[in-house]
Amino acid sequence: MRIYDLIETKKRGGALTEEEIAYMVRGFVDGRIPDYQMSAMLMAIYFQGMNDREITYLTLEMAHSGDMVDLSPIEGIKVDKHSTGGVGDKTTLVVGPMVASLGVKVAKMSGRGLGHTGGTVDKLESIPGFKTAIPREEFFDIVNGNGIAVIGQSGNMVPADKKLYALRDVTATVDSIPLIASSIMSKKLAAGSDSIVLDVKTGSGAFMKTLDESICLAKKMVSIGCMAGRRCCALITNMDIPLGYAIGNSLEMTEAIRTLKGEGPEDLTRVCLELAANMLHLAGRGTVKECRKMAEETIHDGSALKRLALMVKAQGGDESFIWKPEQFGSPACAYEVKAPAQGYISHMDTEGIGTASVLLGAGRNTKEDPIDYGAGIVLKKKYGEKVMPGDVLAVLYADSMERIQAGADKFLSSCTISQDAPGPETLIYARVSEYEVERFEGLEKLP
Ligand code: URA
């Protein structure tokens, strides 16, 4: 077999066989297939796509390229959730403790932020002392004891995705349905949970910009999960507007804590309740409606917040930050971005706003870049709101005025102010299960 011939097949729109996909993935991981040939293959896949069988083979081959985690030492049903990546998306920090406080185990392996999107591991590491690299046995013990632990992906999990993702990131081949589906599902299958809820983001801040593409991606991922014997469903949620008001690591931790106290933004709270309800439902705890009520109760009775504090303590973090988040402090510079004109915020380029937070120091341009945990953006106005000239649109935080300037320029150019009030946006578009796509469009409106 020669990779040259496989590239030729895919370039002309042909389908790769199971053996060919195994040859390609193994050869790339062990270095026999060089980056330049794999780049050509990725671009061919980007343009020609893959059929369902190819996506399944690719996912399974990637999942088995490294350790498959066996979660059987953890008692009970283990539920995972995964977001396709967004701006201001701190849902794991809220739904994990909610679900765990109801007795369903959350043994979660999360990622760091890359590009304009944030990552749960970075947000948790903004708490002094919090460890996201812990040995497997200790991870199991913490989940058995407290119901939840969130760690980074360990050394040899899905090496195929690590290499492929790094190459996709620099060859403009990230936003491809077969490549995203196989990347996410290979990690979810290797991470070992029984049930998986996917949060597929759609809109200007998501990798999938249209609803149709997002539903297509969700269907593929759900069918891979079910085919691999996991219970799986997806929610399609809005990423045309940042989720909540805070963007940046410790800022998002603080907003997640407020949400667990029942004082969070409405959009974030609703998406978290829906994700938690679906996680509990897949774990067999009742109908989605019954589970939504149970999840709500964990906010009202404080049990979810206590569970977050337990998790932080068990992972070496300073638990007092959960009870007194004002301790997070702020970077040296804060700056108010003001509305240049009167009108309505009619569009938020959410990818641009995510990039503004990276420019402020909240994210990385390369994997090696350090991050400033306190840097970021607190929105004061969102989509649909009326503004007068001089009204504060957002407060930016960074460690220098140079960063503030770069972030402010990017932020302002990402917000459109128009004379006419824009129409309402949908918050949760659909639920995709093994059997159906249930559309909620028109039922869940924002603002
Ligand atoms: N998140 C992933 O883990 N992989 C992708 O390809 C896109 C988002």
C-alpha cells in the first residue's frame, strides 16, 4: 500500500477501505507517513468528505491508537459531556457538579483552549493549586469518593488525534465534519464513559457556522457513539453570541460559581440545565423533564456548588476560591469599551470576540504560550440590546495597555450596531438522538 495512492483515491472522491484507513492512521502516528502527505490527505478529505463507514473506521482506528481507559474501577454509571468548542462556554464547570451531586459519576477528561475557543483545563487551573494531571488510580479514587474529577488528557490517549489536530490547525482543515466527528468521538470512546452528551455549537463562534452543518455533525457523532455501544445524544446550541457574560479563565470560573448559586446569566443557566437533564436522562434517572427538575434542585439546595468545592479540594485546589471568588483578583489593566454610536447590537462576531480575549492574554496562539488566568472580557451588553453613544459594551482585562489596545480594536470590530432592532435568536435549536432530530427552533428564544 502507498499513501500516494490513497491520497489520489480521496482526491477523486473515492472511498477508503478499513485497511487503508488503518494503514494511514498507523503510518502517520509512527512517523512513516510525513506531515506533507498527511496534509494533502486532510485537504482531500476536507473537499471530498467521507462516507459514514469511513468516518466510523477512522474514529475507531484513532481511538485505538493509544490507551483505551477502562473506567470499571469506578462504581455506577459514568456520564461524559463534550462541547465542540465555543466562546464563554463554561458549561462543564456547572453541569459536572450538578450531575455528580445527584449520584451519577463524572470522570471527565478535558482539553485546553486552542484558537479562539477556551478549554476547561485552563479554567480550572486558574484556581491556585488545582491539579489536572493526576495518576489514573487517584483519578478513580476521587470519582468514587466525590462523584466527579476533571483532568487533562493523559500521555498516551488518542495520539492520532494529537498529531492530526496539530496538523489540521495549521493547514486550515479543522472545520470538516468527518475530521471533527472522528477527533471528538475517538477521544470520547477512549475516555470510557457509558453515556455521552454532546453540545454541538452552531454560529459565528463555532467551527460549524450553519444549523444544517451542525445537525449533520451531531448525527454523525451520535451514530458513532451508539454504534460503539454507548448511550449518546446531542444538543445543538447557539454560538452566534458568547455564552454568558464572562470570557477568560478566572472570569469564567467566577461566572460558573455564580451560576451554581442560582445567580448566573439566563442563557448559561438554561443551556447547563438542558445538558445536565440530558446527562441524567441517559444515565436512566428519568424523563428529560424530570431530570431538568432534579438538576434545578441542585442549584436551589446548594448541593452542586458544594460538589464543585469538594472536587477542587480533592484535586489540590484552594477551595476557599469557590466560596470567595473575589480572591481571583484582576490583572493590572482594565478598560471600558464604549459604544461608538446609538442603535442596537445586531451582530456579535463571536469568533472575533474569542480572538480578542486571546489577544488580551486569556488564550494561546501556540500550545506552548503561557496564559494570563485573569485576562479576558466581561460583556456589559449583548445581542439585541439598545445602546447609546458612550455606553459601556464590555470591560477588558489584561496585564498591559498594548494588549488592551489590541483586544479593544478586535472587540469593537466584532460588534455591529444597527439602527433596527434585530430579531430574537434561538438558544437551543435541536436535540439529536439515535432515532430522531427534535427541533426546538422558535420555542427557545434569545434575548
Ligand atoms: N474539538 C475537538 O476535539 N476536535 C475537533 O476537531 C474540533 C473541536
